[in-house]
Amino acid sequence: MNGQHHPVPVTILAGFLGSGKTTLLNRILRADHGLHIGVMVNDFGAVNIDSRLVSGMEGDAVDLSNGCVCCTMRGGLVQSTLKMLSRPNPPDYLIVEASGISDPIGVAGAFSTSVLRGRTRLDTLITLVDAENAGNPRLDQQLIRDQLQAADIVVLNKVDLITDVERAALRSRVETEAPRARLLEAVQASVPLDLLFDTDRQSGVEESLRAGSDASRSKRHDHASFASWTYSTPRPLAYRKVQEVLASLPSDVFRAKGMVLLADAPSLRFVAQVVGRRVSLDISGPWLEGDERCTSLVFIGLDHATDGAGIGRRLDACVTDSVILMSRKNLDQARRMRRADTFAASYRCEFEEPLPESHVS
């Protein structure tokens, strides 16, 4: 359950009409994930909720036995989000199915407004593409381009309905129009839930933190073509080097998350997030007494394609025993954070060039 000081993560499902957004949403609603998820859609009637899952109803909201909450966006996205977050048992996660004719950047912008900025954070923007009809000249090609360019992850759905030649051409088009996005092929919107949900409950980060061992482990994912790898080390890492590694991961790594022990600020615990090609290193708070101070990162990628050992070697090269000095501005920020009663999980700490020791007070 999210504490009151932790922003609720948001995943946005975008894509033109018929791309498979509702099919994917129905998979989420039926899944046995046990998470308390708020789902907002433009047209509630399109969502096929199994009657066996419904346990209660309140206005436009439906309580589901698998932990989900679903409502429409009739009152506007910001208002609907506030209403959902104000429920007696608010969700730990939000999923928004954007209209097929909407620009997802505009949808994402709602969560950057002053009203929602401290209460939510954009986690993933996933754009689905109807592989069979993506090139239809009767479709709004500019809107499709806008939806692609906004994405962290692009799902080429219905690839079973096109030839290998058509698939290669479509992949080439998407890679050209959305170079920053990770590309995933799917049939009937079958997408691993770990690509949708940023949650320690699924990634096993907390268990890895408690283990605190120097190891690079891997395990098979529930989805047949995916696997996850875990990297752990108790030795501190250099911020800039870690940033470079995470920003240049292979294209078959779709997500990464974990705790990071930095030599730059050894008393603070950092959370690393990689979604598509978007990377952040955020302060989550101080290391507490009893914590196993270590770096533990989980990577999710294509099975038998990603060189997990190679990623581990690159991270090993980030290890440093030197204390790297922060700039005065960021040192002051860290000190203020250290004195605060609570720590915002979405606080962004960007280090500047280190100052000479005599300049840091």
C-alpha cells in the first residue's frame, strides 16, 4: 500500500482505434496479480468485466475481487484521478486507457499539473499498434506518429496477421519514427505485466536488497519470451557511470528498477528506474538502521537475447571506493532532505561537476 508521501505510479495505454488497448486492459482486469489498481477508461461499456470479479459498486467505480478499481473519465482526467485517490481505500497504481484519437502527451500532461504532480508520477507510456492496419492510408497517420513518438514502449499487436516482410517493414517504420522507444511484438495484446507495473512486489527488489550479495542472477519470467536478471553489490557506485550504463542498455531490455548505493551520497538511498529509454535516479530517503546497504537492480528483457553478464560487468566497472563530492547546490539539497521528516520518492537529484573539497561546506 502506498504511503501518503509516495506518488502513485501511472501507466498510460495509447494507440489508435482497434490497436488492442481494451484487450490488454481486460487482461489486466482478469489477471491474478493481487494489486490494488485504479483503471480509468474513456468508454466504460467497452470493458468486459467478468461478473464473478465484481464485489461492489459506487457511482462510476466498480470494486473487483482481484484488487482493481475501475471508473470512467466522464468528469475529466484530473477530477477523476482526484476522486479515485480520495477513496477510503485508494489504489496503489493507476492505469489510463487513452482515447484512440487522443494525443498521449496531452494525457500525460494531466499528471504534471500542480494538482496531481505531488500525488502521482508517470511510470510508463505504452503505445499499441494494429500491425494489420497501421499502414492504412485512411487512418490518421500523423496521429499515429504522435502516439508512437510519445511512447516508452511500443507494442506491435496482431503480428500473427501479417507476413514476415510486412513485419520487418513495420518494425523499420516504428524504429525510425520512435527511436527512443523499446519495441515489443504481441498477439492478442499478450504483454507481460511486469512491463506495465512498476512494483517491488513483482520485481523482487526488496528481497534482493535483503540478500545483499555480489551476484548476478536470472530467472524465467511468467511470459514465455521474457526473463529477469538481478545485479547486486554492497560496494558503492559512481553516479555518472551508473547513469551512462542505464542510459545505454541493449534494446532488448525493456525495464529496470532497483535501489542504488552511490559513492556520491552514501547516506542516501536512491531508486533507479528505466522504462524504455527513460532513465531516472531518485532519492527515496536515508539508509535506515538495519538496512542492507547495497545496490540491487532487476532487469526485464527478452529471454536468450540480453547479455545479463555483460550488463553486470559494465556495472562492476562503476564500483568506486572514492567519495565523490557533490556540487554545493546538490549537497544543500541532500542536507535538507536528510533533515526532512519524509522523503519524496520522485525527487530528482542531478549531480553537477564536483567542486574542490575546499568549496564544499
